[in-house]
Amino acid sequence: MYPEGAQGGAAAGAEEDYGAPLQQKLGTHLEGLIPIILILIIGIFLAIRFDVIDSSTPVLGNLVDVIQVGKDKTRVLIIGQTSQEVIDILNDNRDRYEYQIKTTQTLERNPVEQLATYKIVMLDQSEEANKEVSKKLGEAIQRFVKNGGKFILVKDSGIRRPDTFDVIGWKNTFGDVVPVECDRVENNQPTCTNRYIVSGKLYREDERHPILKGIEIFPADPLRNATFESFDVSVSGKEIAYIQSGGIDKKTFPAVVEKNLVIGKSIYFNYNPGITRGIFESTLEYLR
């Protein structure tokens, strides 16, 4: 026989545990689950942020779509003077992008602070004769990209500096954020200053890159060629697409080149991106 006090105490303890309110029991279990749930949520958001998963990912695709729809408009800055085709694409996507156009001169006073208010910065001087970018603005763009910003460079934009005649190319002004280089010389002339009018097609180089998703060749019509204004540059990043002339020589040029800088991205277009609407829209969405 057990002492009456001990037996009574054990029975009381058992009755207290068994009769605990349901809310109290659930609360005890949830306390242990909360850290796990938070880790999962953070992991999913980071995977979406760095494109590890997208809307095509099984099970999680619907969650990605919900998150994307909930995003604010992406702020885009165009430095220089871009093509009307690019402007038309941005205007047609006003529900996703809010853009401004500024000159290099208006960014000289406080470029770091001005660039920091945008998600995507596009340097496109293709519609103006001036291809100059100051060292100060170039370093601000470097900082913008290395801090996680997204940068688009078009053709020969930013190839010169206003304060010197001995700098041709991008490395001296932009450091290592540009995915192409001007490192070849022919007849004492840097090849990246040579403008070519190419009648041919754009071909996909990277089969899996989202920028070229669903696009293997442009124009798709086998009987048609497109006209590209391109420059003879060398690739220092990852080539996504290339241009090939339709002539006998089949001369090729890099078309779209990417460079990843830890958290920032840089995309180079060696033609007017506005003439390939699908590719440019996919680029904006990829950088968004």
C-alpha cells in the first residue's frame, strides 16, 4: 500500500496533466514549431530573391506568383538617350516598371545617393553622339552593382571619359562590373569602337537562361534576317546569345552577355534591345 499522501499526489498530478486545456497543449507544441516555420519562410524568400526557385518550380510556383504580384513597381533609371522601342516597351509595362531618364550631367552632383533609389540602372547613349561617363559616375555605378543593384549597358555607351583622351573602353571607368571588354586593337584602333551593321540572326547560346526562355532564334522566320548595329567586343562574362551575319563569312558578335557580382548583376546588349521585345521584357523581369 502506498501512503495516502503519495497516492493522492500522484493521482492529482495525473488528473492535472490529463485535464489541461487544449489551448495550453497546442501552445506548448507551437512554441517548438515557430523557429522551424520562420527558417522555412526565410529560406523560401531567399530562394525566390536569388532565382533558385521561380513560378515553374513544382508546389512552390503558386507561392512565387503571389509574392511577385505583391511587389511594388520596380524603379528603373535610364542614363542617356535610349531608343523609342525601349521606351515603348517600358510604357507598355507601366504596371510593373516606373522609369526616369536622366543625363550623365544631372547625376554628377551626388551619383551614389541618386542611383541608390533605383532597382535597375540602364546606361544607353545609343541615340546620342556623346559616349562619355565620368570616373565619378563610373565608380558610383560600380558601387551600385556591388551593393546588389542591377545594371544594363547598351552597345558603346560609356566607352569614353570627358577628362581624358587616352581611355577607351569600360574597365578604367567601371572596374569589373561590365561583362565585356575593349582589349583588342586593329590598325591602331580599339575594335570596340568599330561599328558594324549586321544583317543576320540572333541565336541562343545558354539553353537554360531565363532571359532566352522560349526564344531560340530571332527572327524565327527562316526567310527573314534582322538588322543589328553591333560592336566588336570581347566577352569577360557569360555569353547568353550571339549574332551571326547571314553572309558568306558568317561573322559572329556577342549579343547578350551577363556578369554576376555576388548579389549584383550586369547585362550587356550589343544591339538595340528594343528590337527584341521578348528578350528585353524577360531581361527586365529577370533583374526585377
